[in-house]
Amino acid sequence: MRIATWNVNSLKARLPKVTEWLERNRVDVLLMQETKLADDAAPVMAFRMSGYELAHHGEGRWNGVAIASRVGLSEARPGFSGEPDPDGARFVSALCGDVRVASLYAPNGREVGSEFWLAKLRWFARLRAWLDARDPAERLVLGGDFNVAPADLDVWDPAAFQGATHVTAEERGAFAALLDWGLVDVYREHHPEGGRYSWYDYRAGSFHKGQGMRIDHLLATRPLSARVRAAEIDREARKNPIPSDHAPVLMDVADPA
């Protein structure tokens, strides 16, 4: 099974790019963020014509998360409790084949110490509470835009990010708490080296200069991560035409023995 996550930064604007990328890369399950659509505007038919079922949790102009699957999709639930989240449409989970997946879009935090940054930390605490109600032996993947670079290795220049969100000890601690529960950072497990990022600012030629951050992640429970044979960041998808500012992250999961 090939599972991917991609902050598409407007599914309406990038629908042809997304569906073409799915077909070209033979992705079985795609977790999407920042769809920026209400549920009644979600392109269910377009995905169905491509062979995918779609679960969407959106609110309109902001946020929005979705799961597209061609290996079955059931038990779709919005939010951590099965109800819309007070922080907006940022989390949706479903069962795809024999794997439970969740697509998430963590709050940005805006400015360290601000009310938005504190709300980001509270959101991560609710995510950890959602995990605490589950079993680490389950086949589970959390994928999405976590808005956290877990280590200095995950930013192009640590000095350039001093005092900024995404890299504070508190945010990195919240991310580490997910791993402590029993999740594995699949990309880093397969790529201990740095220099590859999933997000690049649109401005100042950051993409072409390689000035990015790795803030999009696929986290898998250990029983599932043991079956992962490869993980990559598709930098080519970040190129024109009409790119998102994020690149997809993919992993290949072998069938159980």
C-alpha cells in the first residue's frame, strides 16, 4: 500500500494536479490538508472517477482536511471526538483497508507566546489524548502538516529560525510526545540525513535555493512502520505548474507476511 500526505493549499485550485499526481504515482491513500472547501463543495465525483472514495472535513475558505482512498474507506470521523473541532476543520480519520489513517493540519501558531501559539500547544495535547484512547499495537498512520520541524536537521538554517514558531522546544516537545506514545517518524527512519524539506516559502526563490523546512510528516505505529519499505518527499511535485508551497510525502507499506 502506498500512503501519502500533501498540503495541497486549495484543492479547488489544484484538483487537476492532484488527480494527475495520484494516477502517475499509484497512490492508494492520500491525506490532504488545506483543502479550503466546505463539505458540500468537496470534489467527490472527480475522485470517484479516478477510482477513489473521499472523506472530507471542511469549513470553507480556511483549513480543511480529507482522505482519498482506493482500498476502501469506512468509519470516517471528523475531529478528535467525531464532532467538528473548535479550532476548525483540522482532523479527520478513517479506516482504509487494514490501516486506520488520520489526516491532520496543525495550527500554525503565528508568533511564539501569542494566544495562537498557546492554542497550537493545546491542540497537540488533544491530539495526544486522542492517541491515548487508542492502542499502539494498532495499524495506524497520522499524516499531515504538523507545522513542526522536529529537529535542527529539518530546517535549512537553524539560525534563521531562532525565535520563530515551528522550532521551539515546546512545539518540538509536543511532537516528541506523539513519538513517545508509540509512533515512528517514517521519513526520518529511512533518511537520517538532512537537506530534504517538504515546505518552501513562495517568496524570494526559496524553493530553488533549497531553503525549506520539513514540517509534513507520516507517523506510523511500530507494527506498521516495520512494514515500510521506502519513504520519500516528492520535490518534483513542488514545481510548476500551479504548485502548492508543500511537497507530498510518501511511504510504501509491504503486505503483511
